[in-house]
Amino acid sequence: MSREHPKIFWRTLLCSAALAGTTLAARADTPIHLRHDAAPDATVVIRNVKGDVRVTGWNQDRVQVEGNLGSGAKPLQITGDARAIEIKVEGAGGSGWFGNSDNMGPTSLEVRVPHAASLEVHTVSAPVDVDGMDGRSIQVGSVSGRVHLGVRAGSVRADTVSGDIDLAGTAHEFEAQTVSGDVQAATLGGNANAQTVSGAVLLRGGAMGKVNLGTVSGRIQLQAAVATDAAWKIDSMSGDVRLSLPTDASARIKADTFSGDLHSDFGKATGSDHGPGEHLDTRAGQGSGTITVNSFSGDVHIQGGMH
Amino acid sequence: MNLHFEDRQKLRGLAQPVEPARDLWPQIATRIGSRPRASQRRLHWLALAASVAGVAVLAGVIGIRAMQGGHAPAAAAHPDALIAASGRPSNHWKPTDPRLRGAAVELRAAQGELKQALAIAPHADYLQQLLERTERQQSHLQRLEHEAG
């Protein structure tokens, strides 16, 4: 080996290292620091494919976005005016909503919005956390990301394919739909509509008015008081249904199973005319509300004594 | 409890798409390439003959129906065509996006179970409503896939 060869070797090595460093820097996440004026009741729409989205309500009339933009994403911008704002993460070369996301790194968004704003969040696999908001409407859609909502809003709507939905606040209208995710809400009040295919529906709350719960094979548990004009409808094919009501509940209760067992602390279940299942038609208290439970092969338990 | 449906639920958990551990195509391509040319030529002729026969049978059926002067009854049409015409989602939909594939399998299984339950209890309106909801969810997934581009 001549004297020149080690020099060439080291130069080549240094150049390669520099090139690798540049490539890594280009692929690394880009910090996000964006701000935009916003009306207190603005509508804010956020779209992110993967990574995570955290939204927090605050007392300022502006939207602030922090976080890290994934590699392969277009530079992030806040678009729209003070009343309608959009924050959208897109792949640089992608078309369509999932937009070439295989080539895009995860983007982490931490967004602060006026607490009374209406919010709409759409993700594919990114989990969504929303806290401290009390606007009129919160709507979240995700494919596989879980959705956590610590909010107090007029209307809350969450829609996933496999992600779990968790409402840790209150909503006058709560609507949740998922295929295999679980739906949970611990402090409900007002009206609720939750539909799953195999996911569980686990709801607890105060006086509930209009309730519509449905599942094919997931289990349903509802622990709540019955509002005066309540109309509850609960349908299941093979999932078990468990209702916990106050002892002084006032409702006409009708329940039918085709082949599942039926146990009730209110009235007495009898054999069904339509199959090996059971049937219940009874009045609790004054019978002001109505509760209807139908199950094909799942068991139904209606318990009193809820505190 | 109806054990039959419980068993089906467990089976549903197994019905997940499985990706092969390695790329199978090169081996398949090699096998196709190694097939003798004479055999390929025979296959071409057989395919051509089958196509001609198929067209002839189809023309015959259409001709007979036209001579009868009547329209084909709705029930004779392909069920998928009927579903498509009525705006209902197709049972043969298989999403290309892996994030939607598992849910599509699950929805199809749920629809199958609901149809079985409806066959046993045809007057159970709530089962029909659950079936319609799963169909709406399937349509929603199809829209998502369409938006995925």
C-alpha cells in the first residue's frame, strides 16, 4: 500500500460519514412551532395519519401547534381564518387521505385551542387525546388509534374501526361507533348512542334520556338513572347485556331473549313464545320512562340497587 | 347461552389475514416458466374452445329468453349485482389497506351470523337493524378506503 492510499481511505470515510449525517438530518423529525389567531368559538380541524394528536383547551384566542413533523411529510401550515382553522399533516408525495403514509414518519402534534372551540380530529393510526374543552361540538374519527376525550361538550361524536373510545367527561349528546374497539364513558348524562360489532360498551352516568346501544357480539353494561322521559333501546345478538338501575327507577321495562338467560330484579321473567329464551314486561315505579332490551343468544341481567 | 354462536365468536378471532413469511411469487414464476410449450399451446386452444363454448351458451340463453318475450326475474340476477343496485355493500369486498382488512373480515363474519340468526328468528326487527348497521359500517370502511387513494 502506497502513502497515498491511507489518505484516500480516510477522505472517503469522512465523506461517507458526512453524507450519512446529512441524510439522517434530512430524515429526522422537524420541530413544529406554529401559531394562528382564533375566535373563541372557532372550528378547528386537525388531520394526522400516524404519530399522535393531543389537543388541550386554553383561555387564549389563538391556536398553537407544537410537536415534531415526521420525515417525508410536507411542511406543516395552519390554514384558514380565525373562525375556521385547519392543520393537516400530509405526505410529501402522497395523494389521498392516507396519502403515501408508508413512506412518512409519525408526526406528533400538541395543539392548544380556545376551550370553547368546536373541534374535528381525523387520524388513521394516531391516538387522539382531547382535554379541557367545553365547546358545542367535538368530533373524532380514527381507524386504529384510540380516542380519549376529557371534555365537557354539547355534542361528542367518536368513530373508529378498531380503536377504543373513552369519554372521561360529559356530553349532552354522546355518539360512538366502532367495529372492534371498546366504548367507555364513566360520567354520562343526557343522550347516548353507541354501536359496536365486537367491542364492549361500558357506560355509567346520571339520569339518561334517550339511549340507543347496539352490538353484535360485544358485551353491554349500562349503569345509570332513568330520566323521566327516558327511552332506552338496547340490542344485542350474542353479547351479554347488564343494566344497573336505581331501586326507585321509574320505567316500563320490556326484555326478550331468543335463547339467552334473563334475570331481573324488576318483575319476573317468563318463558318466551318465540323460542327457548325468556320474556319480561314489567313496570318499575310510576313507569314514566321506557326500557327495551332485545338479545338473541346473549344473557340479560337487569339489576336494581344502583347507588 | 347458545354454544353454537359462542363457538363462532371464537372462530372469528382466528379469521385474520396472514401475510406469507417470504415472497412466493419468484417460485410461482419459475414454475410457470418451466411448463412445456406444447402443454401451454394445448392450454391456449382449450381456453379458446372454452371461451367459444361459453359465448355460444350465453347467446343461446339470451336468445331463448328473448324468444320467451319476458324479462329475467329479479331473483335470478347475481346477488352482488342486486346489493350494488340497492346501495348495499358487496360481500366480496376485500380492502387492500392492511389497516382495514381485519375489520372487513369481522364485519363479514358478523353479517353472516346475523343472517343465520334472522333465518331462525325472522321477526326479530332488532337483528335486521343490527345487520343494517354493520352494512353501514362496511360502507363507511369502503369510503375510507376510497379516500385512502
